[in-house]
Amino acid sequence: MKTPPLLLGAVLCFWGWQTGFLIPGAIMGVLLEAARQVKAPWEFSDDDFARIWNFCCLGLLGAAVYAFTANEGPADFRGLFHNLGWRGQHGAGMATARTAFSLLRWLPMIFFLFAAAQAYSSREEIPLHVTSIILRRRWKTARKLGLPVPLTRTFNIGFFFLALCLFSASVHSADDTSFFWGFCVFTAWALWPQRSRRFALPFWAAALVLVTGLSYFGQRGISQFQSYLGNLNPQWLSGMGRRRFDPIQSQTEIGQLGRIKTSPKIVIRLEAPNGVPPRRLRETTFRSFKGRTWYADLTENDFSRVVPPNETTFPLINKPTVDFVNIACYLPGGKALLPLPEGSARLEHLLAYNVWKSPLGGVLEEGPGLVVFDAHYGPGKTIDEPPDEADDADVSLPDHETNTLAQVVAQLHLQGQDLGQALQTLGRFFSTQFTYSTWRDQPRAFRRNETPLTRFLLNSRSGHCEYFATAAVLLLRSIGIPARYAVGYAVHEGSGHSFVVRQSDAHAWCLVWDEQRHAWRDFDPTPASWIALDAQRTTWLQKLSDLWTRLAFEVSKFRWGQSHLRQYLLWVLFPVMAFLLYQIVFRKRHRRRGAKGSRSNPPWPGLDSEFYELEQKLARCGVERHSSEPLSEWLRRIAGDQSLAQLDLPLQEILALHYRYRFDPYGLSSTERDHLRFQARCCLVTLEQTKPATAESSQD
């Protein structure tokens, strides 16, 4: 059963119009429709169709591998051959959806060769087993063992390719109704030749109009319901994703009792060309301390978008650099702050959708789940804005801590010291009189209005980095030196030729304003022993965890297009596809049958049955079979003709043999085959000598 003329060509043009591939769609449509005018079709065997099917499937695999491992999210078919550097306004989830939709739009181009092979072949239908490895294996095994081959169905690829084109064209805007009306027109066009003759044309048209109307209002309702759900944005859905780091505020563990839970999971990997990595990777800073929380005092409008000069380079500040480090880190939720070395001026080889920077030194990126980039950095100016003279946020103090801070300042004689002297005094104070600990005991007695920071400075003198950084920032502000609270990670653990940063390496320190150099500088008041103390809690299970984390990292690199495995897979697929294409095109047994040449052996058992010749003879005699009329009913109607009543039993016997010859996997024996041939010839001779009454009445 073939598709109506010009239908496939029109559908391919419609697909090209809907997906932006109008020229390829028109070319493919012309090629398929031109096959109807070819008088010398190609001879393709089942193995040939199987090779063509494998070729198309490998093409689909190659397109999927490349598309879904490219975090750019290719927008058109050119994305199969080079990176497009797409940077949308949506997150990584939208990039994945965009990639999937692009792959769906490519399907007609990927499977066009299989449809063209069917159109230009001499066979109207092909067996189903050519598209299944399991069925082909069963077929070949049966033929090799001399057993009857398993029964399989045949089909014409035309209608399947028609459905594939309409499905690919369905990836369109929800507000565009052109696809719906086009789909209705092409569906009616395809169903018109197959409509039942038992119903009148007006009834068929009315049913079609009714179904079309119901479908239109149904799809409009679904679209509106989908928009309604999208606008709800319920809060309970936010807890189902991974938690993002908030660049606006940082809630500390100051005052938390018991041990602070730190995870040994590796979250960042670094490679330093000179073998010396930066000591710290900073994410951002904060200015205001209230209760147990540091606030940035920023809004989304304070973040400025970084405009890249090319697809993968993002300049942060205009200054010379002296070194760079390669950083690989995850982006929770597809949008997070980047951990960068102090003085970062430029990011290279960064595949991102959007990058913003804040006046407090934070660089916020929207991109894939994993990014690998080079951070070029150097001494001097940073992206942090200097203290605002009209805004005292960098020197403000919480009211409930002023008495304690004044007491410590007086004890250390900090008042009147310059920046260098103050940093030396504080460094000596914290390193000699304090200890690092992630454990916080329940205080034996509470003093009135005593805060956790007061207990740390005056009583316990033991705490983790958040205590030290917060205390140092507030003490420096007490003597008029602008300071900020910085968060990020400490880098100290080597792993082969690279370095790893764990979640437990999360750290807090100070950012101090140097008025002479007019720049911010790092100051870490936490005793250096904290790294050794954290390393003592390492267990032998950590090596197994590191191995698993490494495996997950390599998988993530492949998933987010950060490795070369994608190219390697394509290099393997291309030679295989080239070999299949060579076998398809250059095998000698692909002979074209001449327009007047003799027919070769039928490609499917039963097509040379003499029953077809007898059917044509009866049609010429005026007893033609009606459309959709079963053969048994047709022969019964013929037997009702008195002049042909003598053919009733022979025709029933011929039909039974024909059905067995055509559809029975065991076929006919040689004796039964000769009997079919003999009976058909006898009936033909009888028809030559008898003129049916139906034919006479038609002449009258």
C-alpha cells in the first residue's frame, strides 16, 4: 500500500517550513516523488535493506551522542559538526530540552536514506525483520538449518516516514496553530484513498470535520492548562532540587552546639601548570553581620552581566595576569558562584550560558552541571569595588557586640595601629591564644546578654573558621579599617599532578582594604593547624569514596561535553558508517532492472501465483472485485452468475491453495503447486469459452 502521489513531498516541505529546514525538505521531497517516474528501479535484497537501516541507526546514535554531550545545546543540524556556543536565557534543564527537540527535528534527515531505498527499489513492501536484529538472527538461523523460515510481516515505509515527518514537525511554538491545520490536511489526504466505500462522502467528511474540531479545542485546552501550571510555581517544588549557594547571605554555624558536619566529598579539581596552586578559592564576600548571618546587602540588579568577546572567554577586569589554574567544579542547579583565585582577571574555555559579577567579588554563572575552565589571575586590583565613603557597611558593627569588641581592642592596644601592625597583632593573638575546633560544648553557665561570639573571644577561645573570620572582621572595623567576610575553599591536598578540594575544605577568612595600594587583600586569622586537625578524621573508606567520586566526575565530563570522548565515539562511528555505505552502493549485485526486461524471481513467496492472472481475467469479463471486498465474498458473488456456476468449486479450491502459497510459511508441495497451476489454467480456458451474464447485461 503506497502513499498517495505528491503526499510525501508536500509533507517534507511542510516539515521543513515548521523546523527551519525548508530547502533540505524540498530537496528530499523532490527526490522521493521522482521515484514514481523512474522506470528502472534498483534491486535490493533483505540484507541490503538491513545495511541501510543499520546505517541510519548509526547516524541517529552519532547525532544523539554528539548532541546530548554538548552543553551548548545545538540549535540546528550544523551542531553535529561544530560547537555553536549557544547561551540561552534559561538553565541547564532548558538546554537539555532544546537538544532533545533539535534531535527530534533531525529525524527525517537521518532516516531519509531508508525511505529513499524503499521508494527507488523494485519492491513495494519490505519484510519487518530487516529492522530487527533479533528477527534477522532467527531468519538466518532457520535458513541455515534448513528449517521453515519464521513468518514475518511486510510493510511499506511510506506511511511510517510520513508519520515520522509529522512527529518531527510537531516541535513548534505552542502559540502557533499552523502545525495543527497542516496535520489535519495531510491526515485527511492520506486517509482519502483508504476510506470505506460503504459510507457516503458527506458522512465521511462530516466525521472528519467533527474530529478536527474536537482536536482543535482539546489541544487549546491542554496548552492553556500547561501555562496555568507553569504560572503556579508552587513553593513545595523548590525543595525537590539540589540546594544552591545563596550569593545574598551566608548563615554561619556560630553558636551551633556539637560537631559541625563536614563532608569529605570532592567538589573541585584543579591543575596548576607550575605545580603551585592558589592557597584559596573565593566565591564571594559579605558586609553586614546580624545574629548568626552575614548579608551582602545586594539585589539582583547589582549583578552586572559579563559580555564575552568570544564564545568561551569572559573578561572580569582589565589588568595583566601572571599565572592561571585549570578548575573543574559542579554548578548545583545549573546556576552557582564560581570558586576563583584571588585577583582573577579573565576566564577562558568556559562554556556558559550567562556570567554575572557582583561588586563584592562574586562571579555567578548559569551553565551546565559541570564546568572546566582556566582562571587567569595576578596581584593587584580585583573585581571587588572599594569601600563606599557614603556607605558605612564595610565598617559597621552589630550593636550587641560593641562592648566585647571594645574590650578586646583595648586589651591588644589595637587603636592607633596601621593596617600592617593591626594584622600582625591579630595574627599573633589568634595563633597563640586560641585553638581550632569543630566541636562546641554546652556552656556551663550563661551570662546575661552573652553572645556566642563573646564567649569565643573572652571565654572558650576555641572555634572554627567562621568564628575567627567574623571576629577579625569586626575587630578591624572597630579601629576604622574596612573589612569584609569572605567565603570559599582552601586548596592544600594534592592528587597526582593535580589538586582536589573537598566539601570539608570550605573556609572563611577576611578581606581587608589596603588604602596605600588601593586594593583589597586577604587575611586569614584561623590557625594553620586546622588543616592537619581535619585530616586526622580521614578514614580508609575515604579512598573508596574518592574512587567513586572520580568515576562520577568522568561520567559528568562526558555528560556535559567537557571531555574528548565524544569525538572518539564519532571517529569510531564514521568508519563503520562509511563501510556500510560502501556495501550499499558498490556491491555488484545491485543491478537495475530494465524497463522492458524480464522479471526476476519474486522477492516474496506467492507473488507468482496464477490466481492473480485469473483475477485479472475475471475483471476483464465484467465481474471485477469491489474495493475492500474479501476474495471469498467476491467468488461467492461470481458463483451466483448462472453462466459461471460451474466454476464455484474450482475457484474455492484455487483460493485455498493460493492463500497457503501466499501466507503459509511452509508453502505448497510440488504436487500442490502443479495442481494450483493446472486448476487455474482450466478456469482460464472455461472463461474463454463462456461469456458471463453480468458482462452481457452490462453491454445491453
